[in-house]
Amino acid sequence: MAGWNESQLRKYNIKLEKIPTLQYDDPKVDSLLSNNKPVLIKGSKLVSQVLKWDLDYLTEHMNSICCNVLVSKNHKFKYYDQKKITPNMTFKPISRPSPMIFSEFAKKIKDWKKGDSRLYMQQVLNNSISQRIVSDFVMFNWDWIMSKQKTCKWGSLTSNLLLIAQEGNVTPCHYDEQQNMFACIRGYKRFILFPPSEFECLYPHPVHHPYDRQSQVDFDNPDYIKFPKFKKACGYEVIVGPEDVLYIPMYWFHHVESLMHGGCTVSVNFWFKAGSVEKIEYPLLDHQKMVIMRNVEKMLAEALHDPNEVGNMLNTIVLGRYT
Ligand SMILES: O=C(O)C(=O)C[C@H](CCCc1ccccc1)C(=O)O
Ligand SMILES: [Zn+2]
């Protein structure tokens, strides 16, 4: 396909299949969405009114707005929950928040040289951004995305994250607890997705760790001794380009990279709460089992009054008895 080539993708040793690509008005789209299956949707015109959102335009209209920017010593921006860092914990994240005004961010990107720290802007879009950005934002194809929300009985739209990444930036493998319609505005992003059934191959951090929801496996240098099942992980790959919309089902793991040598990428995600009326049928769905596992970890930490005791008790329950 025009616009990118294989040499721009980072090399990982993971079995990958393709994700279906469909036109927005194809009836199969709704059945995939309703069954929590990923799909790349073309032609929705969800963000076609903001294709002009490049660094210059955004600098002009967000110039002095202070934005949430992450800084990383390498190409990985592993998200962490600040609230889960406890005083007696030695937690040394690779990437950290460094709020700055938009024009400073744009300048640092333009002047960036190999060896410099990398930057990644991840800014929630709300009406406190500039008037112009708000007036552009209202021109998203809300009728279409709201019709999807209704058809799939998703909960409310919780936020739109404006993402501006340098070429080559990576958001390591993690899952989110919300439904996500991810729209690319400029540049190309490669997604590697894994269904919830791959949970045991991806070894997410404990729920109480700041890296909750993030895989412990470093895709650039997997530790197959600590994480042997990662060898058999089966993923799905898709390249998302301008105007494409990727549905990322809640609880599906995903690794995201802005293609190398492809310039900055600009994207916006649409996070929706899960539907409230989730009928329970048996056998349970894999993402429902992830919710149960999360609740067991939370309940045990609460009952033991110490998250560090959870592993010991789980081992006591399982080893030699269930194994
Ligand atoms: O839209 C998604 O879900 C993605 O993962 C897109 C990802 C950035 C998300 C950063 C993030 C991850 C977890 C919690 C809060 C913020 C990218 O595009 O690099
Ligand atoms: Zn995510």
C-alpha cells in the first residue's frame, strides 16, 4: 500500500496475523464491533475535517497552551499510574511526564537529534484547549461514531486523547478497560493486538503495581526465562493511516508504534465506557475472566491489607493443590 513500507516497522519475533479491513458502511463492521473483535474501518470521515492538524497548524492554534508531554530516554513510553507509587517503593520509570507549552514541544521536535530524549504529547481534548481546536473538534463525524456507540450499546464517551508522537515512538503492550475507536490524522501507526486469551503469554504486571495493565515483556529483548509463554503468543498486526479508524476492543492487549522515518504522527482516540448491561453467559468470555482475576487481586490486597502478600497467598492456594 502506498505511504509506508516494511523497512519502517520494528522487528519482533512474534507470530502475527492480519486484522480485517472494511468500508464503514459494510454491515460486517457492526457485527465485529458488537462481538468485541478488532476491525480497521475505512471511509468513515470521522476526522476528515481535521487532516490539517499538523505541527504548524497546531502550534499556531495551541501555541501557549500547556500540554501533557511524556519524555523518554529511549523509544518506549510505558504508561504508569502515579497513584500506585507508594513511598517505600523504588520505582524508576523510563518515561516521565514533563508538561510544556505546545510551541516548546513543537520546537523540541523540530530540533530533535539522535541521542536526545524523545517526546510524546498525550493531551486530553476538552473545551479548555483553544477556540479554533474546539471548533475543529466539533466537526468530527459525531453522527457516525455515536451510531456505533448506540449499536454496540457502549457506555458514555469518556475522553478523546490527542496523540502527537515522534517517528519511531512506541507505546508498549498494554490493555485498557474501555472500548476504543482510534483515528489516525497524520502519519502511520502500526498496532500489534492480542486477544484477552493471550493473557498468560503477556504476563501483565500485578494490579497494584504502577505498571498495572502493562505487559512485563520487553518486546525489544524478551526474557524467555521469566516469560516462557511469550514464545507462543499469537498476535494480529495492522497499519493505521490517515483517516483510518481502528476498533480496539476493551481488554485486548495492544502495542503501538509510529513508523520509523515516517515523520510525526497525529492521532485521536475515542474511549467509551464498557456497556453496563453485559449479560453473563457461560462459558465466560476471556475478557470477563480478566475482570475476575483483577477483582481477586484487589480483594486479596484489601483483605491482607498489603499488596505484597497477594502473591504468597495465591501460591499457597495453588501450588501443589491446583497445579
Ligand atoms: O488509544 C490507546 O489505547 C493507545 O494505547 C494509543 C497509544 C497511546 C496511549 C497512551 C496511554 C496508555 C494507557 C493509559 C493512558 C494513556 C498510542 O497511540 O501510542
Ligand atoms: Zn491503549
